[in-house]
Amino acid sequence: MKAAVLREAHQPISVEDVEIADPIGREVLIRTAAAGVCHSDVHYQQGHYTCELPAVLGHESAGIVEAVGPDVTYVKPGDHVITCLSVFCGHCRYCTTGRPNLCEDRESTQRKETDKPRLSQDGQAFFQFANLASYAEQLLVHENAVCKVREDMPLDKAALIGCGVTTGVGAALNTAKMEPGSAVAVVGCGGIGLSAVQGARIGGAGRIIAVDTVSSKLQLARELGATDLVNANDGDPVEQIMDLTGGKGVAYSFEAVGLKQTAEQCFYMLEEGGTATIIGMIPEGVKIELTGKNFLRERKIQGSSMGSNRFRVDMPRYVDMYLMGNLKLDEMISHNITLNDIDNAFNALLSGEVARQIIIFDV
């Protein structure tokens, strides 16, 4: 099969022939229909985060089951599925207490060292990024990394639910548990930030302030539910939000950029008792600095891992929301591309001009 391979940080990604193994045990072989290009992958290509190399990147995808291992009970060939990097073991303390996104025994869903690697080339094993490796014509994953969905859901839109939508909508509804009528700010209007805007809208926020430096993305945020727009190029976004709220601040803020500065801004734009949720991937080793005095009025800052998802519950709900017109996905897609366009897609993400690009595969 063809797959996009990262061999070295700061270097272009190459599309190569990669061997994919047959499914064993509880594994599922999927024909990839679509894969979203997420900024999280760019972090690894840029060296801000590290993983084993060579690696097949990608973690936001949907497709059709081609074959299953002998122990699989959840899906069968022909089923339409969304993949999720939050593969869960099902037996650890987090899985059994309703927090499978924090599973601590994902190793049990992997192949043994004595097994043939899932991905390889000329005998060399390739790292399967995020337990998925979605930038490929096929995926071989554990059955606990997929969610079966209804067949009338377009798979190119379903791919968005595999990461960006689940992460952003979930941050508002699951992690922050946003109260209806609250004032909300979302900093960063890429795919995840736009999903957080929608999560705030679906959750009944009274005011949704979108913050970015690109006017086209701000206008898209308005289309998806933002009530107010703040261009950070026009001045300190914290000051602008304080002006908009009469000096009060917002009850909930969401950081969807992955920078020290924007994480700190999300904390300082809070009202008393407010909560800042950091969604973005702040580079390894970077520390956030906050003044202790602000905590005295019960302001809080927290992280969010994939929208605190229970993806086999959440994803079918998001599919229903889309098909009922409550969750907008078509508008989030900047354009469709092919696997060979992956380097240009990464460069477009780095420029900040696109929301989501979708790789379309032949199925």
C-alpha cells in the first residue's frame, strides 16, 4: 500500500510503498476512505514532539472494514468506522471508571515483539503513529481503536470526528462541562478551535468570542457559532475580551493553538471562578507562567486529552448531530487533497490559512 512516511524531523514526508500485515487476534484491517490533516502531526514533523522513526503519521480517519482477526467481535467486513487514537484496553482503572481516553494499558492493544510488525518495509518495522497511522491506503488497528457508525454518514466528514471534532466539541461539553448561558472564549480557529466553538454553541453558551489572527478563519468561526470576533493582530486579546465583557472576563476559555503565550492569555481572560482548558499541544519542555494571586479567586486551568472522550458513545452522537444539521462539518473543510499533496498540506497548516484539509482515498 501507499503511505506517507516521516523519516527525519524537519524533512519532507515521502509517499512510499509500505507492507501492512494481515490482522491477528483482535485486529481490524480498514480500507481508508479519508484522513484529516491535523496540526498535531505537524508538531512531529517540525520536531516539537518526538516519536520513533521512521513513522507513518496521521490519526484522524474513517474507512470501511476489509478484514478482521479471529477474536474480533465488535465489527465485521463492510462496516463503516471512524478511528480514534484513544485506543483503550477496557480493564485498567481509567477504563473501568468511565475515562477510557486516559487508558494506562494501551500496550496490551499492541502486537508482541515476537509478532510481525503491523507496518514494515524490507523487513524494517515502521512506527504506527498514534496507534493508527492514517496517512495510508489501509489501517491495521486494534478493534478498541474504532467506532462503528451508520452508513449514511459521508466518510470524508466522518474523518473529522476522528480527532478534531471529538477533541474540540468534547473539550467544551466533557472536559469543561460548560454551563448553558456562560460567556466563552476560544483562542485559535483551526479545526480544533472551530470544533470548540461549535461545542460551546451546542452546549448553549450565551456568548462565544473567537480569537485568531486570520480574518477568514474568524469569519468561519462566526458561521459556526461565534457571536464576537477578536483579531489578536489588533492588540492584546485579553484586553479586547475584557473590553467586550465590561471588564468581567469569560467563564470558560479554550486554548487551541499550543503556545505558552496563548495558554497564559486564556487564564488571564477568565472571570472569577472561571476555567481555562488547554487543548493545544504546547511544545515539550515549555513551561507556563501564571501569577499566584489570580488563583485566590478560584480561577482554574486544566488540560484536555482528546475532549475527555468516550468515543464509542460520543462519535455516534456527533454523527447524528451532523445529519440533523446541528454540527457543521462541510464548512470546516478547506479543500480535499490526495496523499501525494501531504507536504503542501503541512505547509498550508504552518501558514495558518486553512482549517481542515482532507485526504481522499479510493475505496
